[in-house]
Amino acid sequence: MWPVGIRAMYARITERMQVFGPHLGMPFTRPMGEGLFEVRAKGREGIGRALFCTAAGQTIMILHAFIKKTQKTPQRDLELARRHGCGRYAVTPHDDMMATWKKDPAFR
């Protein structure tokens, strides 16, 4: 699980995505090619990335999330997200994930 500061930034970004659409642009989201995008969550504990795609227009499918430790996004993480692809696996809906995180007293 991501540290609290990174989770809080992720929550703010994804709430914006729900209002304004999934493709916010820098510094919040960035295209990674082949229909893959990243959420760019930065906190005092480090940098988190969540790779996602969109299905049926505005449905956001989070495919893979990790803590970034190098300047460049690791190829292994990109390949893992691409392998999962939109619609291939059941993905935990964003609202369910956020509800779980918000139950953590350290999250607020």
C-alpha cells in the first residue's frame, strides 16, 4: 500500500479525473503510448504512479500502481500494465478502493 501522502495526492487527482475526465494532462496525468496513461501522484514520502486506460469513454481502469524509484518509468511496470489491458481482468472500481483507503485513520 502507498504511503499516506501519496495516497492523498492520488485521491485529489482521481477526484479531478471524475469531474473533468481522465486525461487532465501534466502535472496530473500523462500518456504513455498504446492507450496507456499514468496518474502522477507525488507526496513527501516519494512518487507514486498508477497506470490506467479508459474503457467505454470515461471509465477509468487502473491496471497497475507502484512507487517510482528511478527517473524513468521502468519498462517492466509498463509491460505489466499493457499485459493486463483494459477489460481483460475485473478491476476494483475506483469508488470501492477510495472507500477502503478513507477508512484508514492515517489517510486524512
